[in-house]
Amino acid sequence: MATGFLLLPAAAAVETSVVCPVDPIPVTSVQTDALFALAAGRLYAASDITGLQPSGAKFPFGATARQTKYLRSDAYGWTAGFYPAELWLMYERTADPAWLALARTWTKSLLPVSKWTGSHDLGFMIGLPAGLGMRLDPDPAQRITYRRAIINAAKSLSSRWNNKVKAIKSGEYDGKWGLIIDSAMNAPMLIEAADMVGGAEGAQLRSRGQKHLLTLAKYFVRPNGSTFHRLTFNPKTGALTGPVYGQGYNMATSTWSRGQAWAMYGFAKGYAVTGNPILLAAANRTNAFWNQQVGLGCVPAWDLAVGSAFAPRDSSAAAIAAAAMLLLADLDQGGGADNRQRALTTLGTLTSPEWTSVNTQNPGILIRQTWNVPILKYEGSYVWGDAYLLESALKVSGTTDQ
Ligand code: GLY
């Protein structure tokens, strides 16, 4: 187990602030057992919604370091799917029917959102929890419900397609038609839904999902493997009109840490569902940049260009990056063992008591995450980091000791 942490600049051209274990060690089964014990208590406590405010927002979102209760969102928040996903992961880990019942209840209350065309985030909101439900629910009738929701969500996302940009609109940024790197996580759902739909409509979903990822790979990945966060386009011509500010430090030159991790995971998943080598190359290049900037087992500041040792961390970026490395290791396209070892060592850090809520009153699991530093500079615990930490810990637990 790690015995302490040092603040270090990364050994690379860009000075990045990272927190590194004195002795980086791969995660052990003792650590994953402790993580799931902590998660069981935290996730069960969050399922009690008797004291909710009249707004009715019930889906856990996150809590800053000193908060003891979750801020919650309604079903239309981009983070609403992560808590149901965590419940499915607890069911997968334990096979306990109590977790199955909770996972079903929370997932079902999200499913009407699948027909909403107002968000590019339906992959997170519907694809993630309904996909887990399709894989894990023992009842075929329930699985059909989740499958329908994924098809509806894919069609809703597809309705945001622009044939000039060759992408699904993420949003209006500075009043312009925009794309965001996070959308790499949502597009694979269209490709997964394609086979469920079949025919010409399925072929169109597959084509749009793949083209969206290729557009991201073309415009968002810089020659050194770093990424932009938000770019805008002319929707009538498809021409790039430039970067705009999002959650990163500098819209043109810096790399928002979580965006880089979303890119790594989204391109790896995109390759897994398409076999397209351009997407594998994008996954490998973004992964290589991460590894160059963030040392073995280290956790970066919220933006990879931020050199201050006192800048807020984003441990969620490290959790997502570890999950991406495990996906790349599964794909085993060269570097598989190295990716797995890096992921295990990152998980060794993130499951140590310095990075979990075990010694705090925080309602989440993984601490020292950040949401959107330009708006809120405080570290906290957020459901997306928790979900990807649990996904990765579940994948490796029992396979190694480690
Ligand atoms: N909007 C996705 C994120 O904040 O990571």
C-alpha cells in the first residue's frame, strides 16, 4: 500500500502538477475489498430519499470536501446515470438481490429521458446504466425494457446530427454550433444500438456514431496527443471556427485533464465497437500523452498545463484514465501489459485511504475530484469518478494479487 504522496512536476516539456505516491504499487485485493465495503455503505445511504427537498431532484451528483450530504440532480442532469450504474456494479460484485432491486428502481426512473433530444449526454445518462442492466439483469423482460431505452436514446442522439460537420451537436458554445470532447463517451451507444435496430436505420446509427468519433479524432487530438475541450463549427459549411472556453485553463493551448481521459476512453471504446484503426490510433496517442504528463500512479491537477502544486486535483480524470487503459489492455493492440500495469498502479493510488472518503464524512467514495474549476475551485467527490473507479476495481479484483 502507498505510504505517502509527493507533489512533483512531471518530467516533460509542459510543466504539469501531479501528486505521486512515494512508492507506486499496483492495487491489491485488500484495497479493492476495502473500496467495495466503503462503496456499499455510501451507496446504500444515498438510496434513502425520504428527506429530499421539494424540488424532487434525487440523483446523487456530488459533494465538496466538507459537505456531508449529496447535491442531487433531476433525471435530466448529465450525471443522473452514474449512481444507477454504481448500483449495478455493486450487484455485479455481490450478486445480492437487494442491489439488483435498487439498480432496477433507479434505472427505471431514468428511462423516460431516453426520448429527450435536448442533450448530447444520453450515453452517460441512459447507455451506461441501461447497458449494465442489459448485461446483468437476470430477468429477460427487464432486459427488453433497457434495450428499448438504449434504442430510443440512440435515435434521440442521432436527431442532433449535422451532415456538414459530420457530427452530433454537443451544444451552443459562445452562441455557436459546438462539439465537446466528452461526447466521445456518448457516440459509441449509437454503434451498439445499430445491431439492435437493424436495417437501414441501424446502418445510419452505426455510420453517424463512427463518423462523429472520426470527426473528434480529426479536430480535437493535437499532433502531440493532447486534446481540445470545446470547438465550434459553421453548421452550414462544416468549417472549424475555433476553440472556445470550457472547463480547461486555456481554450487553445491547455488540456483539461478529464477531457483527456474522456478522449482515451471514448476512442478505445469506439475502436472496440467499430474496429476502425483511426480510432485505435487516437486512443493510443491520447493515452501516450497522458502517460508522458502524468507519471506512474500519479494524479494530475484539473488541467495538464497547470504547474502549481497547490492547484485542485482531479482524481476522477485518473479513475477514467485507468478505466481507459484497462479497455486498451483488453484490446491488446500492443502495449497491453504496460497499459494494464499502469492502470493497476493508478488504482493502487486511488484506492489508498488518502484518496477515498474512508476517513471523512463525505457521502461519496473517491475524494479530491473536481467538477468545473473555472466555476467552483473546491475539490470534492462526484458520481462519475466513483462510477469509473468501481468499474475498474471490479474488472481487476480477483484477477491479480496484483
Ligand atoms: N460534462 C462532462 C464533464 O464535466 O466531465
